[in-house]
Amino acid sequence: MNYENLRSFCYVNDHLCKKPIKGIVISFFGLGQMAMYQNDFTQGEFYAEKGILYVVPYHNPWAWMNHQAVAYTDEIIDVLMEKYNLNKTIPIVSTGGSMGGQSALVYTAKAKYTPVACVANCPVCDVVYHYTEREDLPRTLYSSLFHESGIMEDALKSISPLHLIDKMPKVKYHIFHCEKDMDVNMDAHSKKFVSELCKRRYDFTFDVVEGRGHCDLTLEMQRKFAEDIINAIEGS
């Protein structure tokens, strides 16, 4: 992977981005998404205006932030840092929804350059439970973890934010979860994770989005999502 072929591996808005570059937002896909962006879109343009790189890694659609997905994302960030001579302490924010929310949390714990914040929408937090939550999930998680050694439960724990809680860095977390989420149960996931953050006195915000289904943020919550990202970068 290098700068010349980078757009085969991710979307990035660097050609639009105002200089100097103030920070990086990484936005992780939900389960099954395979989009590649030939043109710029709203989020890329929005963050470019603020001098923020917006990166969407093109992971395996069943990646679940396994070891390869972590290394893949690190490599993208390394390429951008080298290209723009960015300081290794430049603020990075890890974001996403559903599997992308799980990915954002796991990446925060495992990234080469620890993000200053994680903003996640309806994230899968208990991957061990999630394996049993829907009939479509075991094949995806098995695909992601096939090459891991040991038993499946331990492999699931290795990508489960709830089970990684003691490895989560003490950075800012903002968790959103939609009250009527039928795909990722709020009580089994975000509420349990936030409870553990609270016990450990982490800096976090938890917003329940009333009356909405999976990852369906209201306009107000969409604004809060974006504001939290910007504040984390500009406040660093």
C-alpha cells in the first residue's frame, strides 16, 4: 500500500482538505458493506472544510476488526502521515455504526496511534453474546476469526469491546444507541459497556435515541455525532 494506490484501499478526502491538516477521522463500515467511492460525498466535503482528513477503509465486509483489519487501518494512517509529514501525535477519532461501532471501539484499543476519542453508533459491544443474537452472524464471525488459535469463545473475546474493557485507553467515548434497535440490543451491548466505563471512571457520554431503529440517528443526534468528533480534534 502506498499513496499512489491508496484509493484502491480506502476513501480519503485529502485532495479537498484545507491545510494545515488538523486531524483524522476514521469511519468504519457496518456488516456487509462493500462500497467504494469514486466521487466525494457529504461527510468527506464537510470534514475537508474543517481541515480534517476523513478516511473510510475498504475492509473485508465481515472483518469485525480482526488482526488484519487493525493492521490494514494502521497502514492507511502510516501512508497519510508520510505523505503529509504529519506529526505522530495528530488527533485521530475512531467512528462507525453497528459492526463499524464495534470496529471503532476495538481499533481505539489496538491502534498503532491511539485515537483521542471514539464516537460509535449502536455499536456491537458484547461479541460473545452477539454470536448468538441473530442467525446470520456466526458465519461472519467464524470467517473473521478462522485463523485465530484457541477456542472460539476466546477469539470472540479478542474483538469484543466489553471483554477488552481493561485494555481500552482512557480517552473520550461517545456512545449513541437507538432505543428500538432490533439488530443490536441496547441493553445487551451499549448499556453494559457504558456501565463498565462508568465503573472505571472513563470520560464518556451516552445518548439514547428515542423511538429510532438500528443506527437511525435523528438530525439532532447526527449533529451531536459530528460536533463530538470536531471538538475532540480541535480540543486536542
